[in-house]
Amino acid sequence: PGFVSFELLRPVSGENRYFVYTRWESEEHFQGWVKSEGFARGHAQAAKDRGTVAHGASLLSFEVAQSVSA
């Protein structure tokens, strides 16, 4: 519930890390997902696949400074 979108961002130069960008209807929806069984199950699998999936993660938070839609 509350999930809006997902993007996997691949760098084109100067960086070798991929970035995951998700949008949620609210902070409460995001926190609900983080505390869910599905989140735990998915991240446990990534930990098992270390070296082929992810080497770690850190949460970056941003606020929208400008938004333009068509």
C-alpha cells in the first residue's frame, strides 16, 4: 500500500554505483513497507546473493525543490 513508483538508476560516467529511487504516497507508507515481511524476505535474499546483487545500502533522503509534470 502507498507505493507509487520505482526506478533503477545506472550511472553513465564518474560513478559505478547504481541507485534505487522509489516514491511513496507518504513516509508512513514507506515505513510500513520497511517493516513488512516482504521487505525482510527480499533483503535477506539480497544478503545471501552478496557479490551478485548488492554490497550494502544507505538511505538518502531528499526533499523536492522543484517538480515539473507534462
